[in-house]
Amino acid sequence: MGFSRAELESFVGATVPDLVGPGLRLLFVGINPGLWTAATQTHFAHPGNRFYPALLAAGVIDRPIDRRNGMTDADRRHLIERGIGITNVVHRATAKASELTTVELREGGGLLREFVREHQPLVVAVAGITAYRAAFAVAKAQMGEQPEPFEGARLFVVPNPSGLNAHETVDTLAVAYRAPAVAAGIVA
């Protein structure tokens, strides 16, 4: 599946439903949906995004997920059955995360707190240090596990899997994503 620029731009402002089910142990949190994600209604769907390849390399999932054309119901079940959920800080789709305002990120941070209180995951992993710092006004936060719990959950800040994040590879992302999965008891 491919999209023209005009087709993708028609998804500006669209939302993508949270992926969450019973027995949530590990909640991954993206910054906001990109346009490809909105078009396919699948989190981290852009072909250049390394989220699912990194989860596979880390042993967090045990089979590939081809998200480019939209996640299948079997893919969604696989994640939910493993205790994995996905949401975003901001739910409005944009072409680039840099289009979000600090106000949107802070409001989204407040909504994320409510979401975590409601669903009670053991671990929350926010993908993107810059967005985390802005959303929660923690200017000096570092990558990795944070010293304070997040609404009762252990909190990790992990690298953004976007292909635009040139500092990371599937292998380095896998290492970063494995740590919260171990903390959540999804992998040993």
C-alpha cells in the first residue's frame, strides 16, 4: 500500500484508537500519530519506523508485524495477549511531531496520566525524550528508567523509533525497548 502526498495530507488531525486490552503490563507511548499511522489506523506504521522490528529483535514480540498496510486483527491480539498496549501523548495526527505545541503536549501529558490511572499498566515506556520533557516539564530528564513512578507504574523514556531519529538503529532500539519489557515481566 502506498499513499500520495495529497492522500496522506487528508489525514492531518485524524486520530488512531488506543491499542489496549485486559492484563495490560507494558504501555508504549508515542508522541502523536503520523499521517501514515492515521491512514492505516496502526500505531508506528510508517515504513521507515523501526518500532516493530526493534520489538522483534528484543524478544518483546515473537513474530514480525507488517504494519505498513495496517495491522491485522491477529497482530493486535498478539500484542494484547502479551500484555502490550500503545497510545500517544497527543492524539492528533501531524506530518511531523514538531508541529505540536507545548500546550498540546502538556495537555496530552495530563490525559496520559488519567489513562495510566484507568488502565494500570505495570510499566509505561514513552518513546521520545524531547516530547517527554515538554509534556511533563522535566527539562533534565534522561533516557532510561525515571526515578519517580508514573501514576503507580514504573516509567521509562526510550528513544523515538522514527526513521528520522538517525542516532538509533533497530539494534539500539531493541536494547532500549527490552528494559521496560523485562521490568513488565514480558521477557526474562
